[in-house]
Amino acid sequence: MKLQQLRYIVAMMRHDLNVSQTADALFTSQPGVSKQIRLLEDEIGVEIFQRSGKQITNVTPAGERIVEIADAILQQVEDIRTVGREHANPNVGELRIATTHTQARYVLPPVIEKFRERYPHVVLHIHQGTPAQIAELAASGQVDFAIATEGMSLFADLVMLPCFHWYRAILVPVGHPLQKIDALDGLTLEALSTYPLVTYVFGFSGQSKLDDAFKRRGLRPNVVLTASDADVIRTYVRMGLGVGIVAELAVAESAGEGLVALDADQLFEHSTTHIAFRKSAKLRGFMYDFIELFSPHLTQSMVDEASALASTAARQDFFADVKLRTL
């Protein structure tokens, strides 16, 4: 049994049993992947994958357990390497982060700048995607940290640590009727619901809380366009397609674009951004420092205490009395 074979079966699961995609991801050939999987199956005496002809169609019950164990073994192998790197070169390595456009564009730049000053020999990799994609990358060990507002609670193997709160803002062209309503009586959801809306794709930046706010008032928002980042939303608001609802931290650049941002703190509940990593992850010193740079209350001791807790509910209780900053 070889580690290479274990990597192949784990990668097959991550790529939905697609041999071609697995081979591409591992920089090898499709026949090579198929051969090594067959050799492993012959050695252990059971089929890991079901086949229809030469096509892999499903994973067997035994295969599910075998892949789970293989994944844990590969993580432990990586932990051994991590310990070695930490002692040999504590300030050298790689840090892989998966996050949304809003976090990458508006929150991470000053954090990355400080981190790079402190660790010039650590190579950073930033992956962008949907919250579900981000969480999957962290849960599978393909990145070290996932940073997002939603979606990560679906992955029980992740340790989620609360970082900060943020609110939304309303973007309208200068002179829009909502600007006048805001100046006179203040914005209401009723007034907002009478206009076409341009906002985040569901699952991005806490949109479920936006939907909940309208539902609690018995209102149905007229969403005409959704996008994954505030830059795109601003573009379509300028075009007159609708009223924008974006993260407040993303509106600073709207000045001078013919747009004005209206306060929506009273309309929508705040959302909370989390940083997450695998429960089994072995964090290096510079990883702890990155977490604290991103969210100053998350010191190494607090991260370790929270990681040792048995459940997400226990971690929520642990942070219940921590006052998070608001961005």
C-alpha cells in the first residue's frame, strides 16, 4: 500500500468520481490513476469503487470507510511535515486562504500587508468562491483557512471562529427618491420593497438575513439581479437597473461614481464573518499570527481553547461574552 494510492482514492471522491479530473488535479494520466486504484483494491481484497464496464459509477460501502481512513492518514502525514517545517523553518512556508470577493477585496488587503511585512518568506494563495465552495476547500484540506459569512455551518468538521460583525448599506443614484425618504423620515423595508433590487447571490455575504428581514414584515423583495461582488452590483445600480444592497464596508468607493450610500443598520440584522479550519489541522506559528491579525481577539490561546471544544454549539457558548468589533 502506497501513500500515492491513498491520494488517488481521496482525490477521486473530491472530484465526484471523475477519473479525468482526478488525473488532471494530480498531474498524472487517467490510466495511471485507474491502475493504482485497482492495485490497491487487489491488495486489500475489496472493491473501493463500483464500475459499469470501465466507468467508475459509485463508491462501495467499504470504500466509503476506506476513503475516510485514507483521508485521515494523509492529514496525519501532512501534520508530520508541518511539524518538521515548523521546527526547521518556522517563518517559511505557504498559507492557503479561501474566501469571498468582499472579504478578499475590502477586508484582507491591510491584513495581508501586515502579514507580509512580518513573514516575507511565506507564500500566500487566495482562492475565491461561493461560501459552500470555500467551506468544502477547507473541509477537504485543500486550503488552510476559509473566511466567509455563510455556508460553513454545513461542514461539521470545521472549527468556526467569529471574527467581526458587519452591516449593509443601500446604494442609489444621486437624487433617487429613497435618498429623499431617508433624509425626511428614514428608510423602511416597505419603501425599499417598492423598488427593483440588485444584491448578492443567495449564500453570499449573509443574504439569508436580508431575505428574513423582508419575510418578517410580510414583504416580498423584487430582486431583479444578483451578483457575487459589490463591484458588479455598483455597475448595475449606476445603469439604473435597481437599488443596490451591499456590505457597508464595500461602499466607500461609491463616492464620485454618481452613487450615494444610505444607512441600512436599522433595517437588517448584522451578519458575522468567521474564519474556519479543519478540526484536525496542525496550525503553524505564522497561521496563528494571521488569525490574530485578521481578528485581534483570536489569540493563540483562545484559538486552541475553542478548537478543543467538542461542538459548534460549545464554541458559540465560548464566544458568547466576547464583544466583536464591527466593520
